Amino acid sequence: MPLNSGKFDGENLECPYHGWQFDVHNGQCQLIPSLTTDQTMKVDRIYAGSYPCEEQDQFIWVYISDLGPQGAGFTKPSGAPDPAPQIEKFSDKYKLAYLQAEMPVSIDHGIIGLMDPAHGPFVHQAWWWRSRHSIHEKQKNFEPIPHGFRMAAHTPSSNSAPYKLLRLYADADSISTTIDFVLPNVRTETIRAGKYWFSSLTTVTPIARNQCRIDVVAAWNLFRWVPFVPDLLKCVFGKFVEQDRRTMEMQAEGLKHDPHLMLIDDADRPAKWYFQLKAAYLESKRTGREMKHPMNGPVTLRWRS
């Protein structure tokens, strides 16, 4: 019986069929109404199936194990093996903004879109951001991290408006950006500019085989006293995501014909690492051996964008 159909009093969830009540924090049974006073069944030994949950940055993270719901029957559920992701913050006072959008492509294509450096000048064109005429050669250093990879701290692209804005508040040499990707679907970006900072955490969640959802949370301490900044950032993020969504709609049309897809060096190397990381993780789960990272060490990539 789906317990989400039952009544919730703020602490316990009641099954709509027989009225059994369960603690919503751990699934432990609290009451079986059909038991009489002389029946001594230990109801607290019974657990409904549950998943470990954690709230971070106003997101609810659910750990779904390979074995399905934990605790169904007489087994107390265990916690998640790792803490939930959270956006990095560098001061006590900051602002938060959120954005969500659905994309008409598989989760793999949604994730590749997050790490593709070459589409920016053609998809994300705006007078206040950059144009296709601003393309120039770039060089970035990457390094392996557990279950993912990192674009090491570097000076942001000189042809982007945010970088030009940050130079008004901090020395150009002090501005740095670090970008991480970690399986299965988390991208984080941190920009530091002296005492000012900006962080974002982006996830891609599968909804169906050819549909995914992108969630973005951003935190910053720059202009936090200005009331309209969260709305402005949401507008900027929204424009970028909408540009990606329109592009992925066109891509989805092409993917219907099952074309041969090409990933080229160096611009597509992060996408290759993503697929290699997935394969390495699945192989480690299959064999029980330690996951072998596809990156042997730091790598320098070059491309034009």
C-alpha cells in the first residue's frame, strides 16, 4: 500500500489500509491499531522500506541503493555512505538563487551539455555576455578527483561579461574559477575574487529515457545587499538554460535517426572521461574491485571557444 496516500501528523505517517503508523525519519513502526492490550507484539521491530534523506541548500537528497528500499521488514535501515552534496560557501552572509528546467534528451546528453566548452559562442550569444566573434584559443588544466575530474583553478575567460564585472572589485590576477564534475550527475563551479565569491551546484536528473531535469542552486556574497540581484541572476541563468533547452530540442530531432556521434580531442575529452568514469564505476560494482580512474594524472587541454 503506498504510504504517501496516508495521513501525516508531522511525525508519523499512517497507512490508509489498516492504520499502521510509521516514524517518517526512519520508517520504524509506532502503532498497529488492531493489536489488543494483552497482545505483546513488539511493533518497534517492524520497519517500512525507506531511503536515507538529507536536506542541503533547500534541496532534499535521497540515497537510492542498488538493493532497493532499506529496512522493509525487521531490518533497521542504514544511512547513506556519503553526505549529500552541498554548495560551497566562503562567508556567513550570502544569497541563494534556484533554477529548474526540463530537457528533451537523455541524462547522458544533458550531462555532456554541462561540460562541453565549444558550444558557448554559438548557443550562448548575448550582447552582455559574448559573441561568436570573441572566439580565441584557450588552455585549461584538468586533474582527477574521486569519481570525477576537476578543471583546476584558472582565470575566467576574458571574453565573458562576468569576468569584466569582477575586475571592478578585485585585481584581475586574484580572480580564479574551479569547476568539478563528480558521478553520477553533479557539477560545481566556484569563482573567487578577493573577499568576494560565487558558487553554483548543478545536477542532472533522469525523468525518462529521453528526458532529464537540470537543477541549479547558486550562492554568492557579491552585491548581496542589492534586492534585485537574485531575480537578475535567475533571469541570466534562465536565459542560458533556455538557450540550451532549445538547442537540445533540435538535437533530439537529430538523435531520432540514430546518427554516428563523434567526440573529438581536446574539446570533447571531458565527455569521454564521463563515459569512461561510468564504465569504470559499473565495472567496479560488477567485480567488487576498486574503481580504476580513467585519468592517470593531470592533463592540459586546448581548444577554441
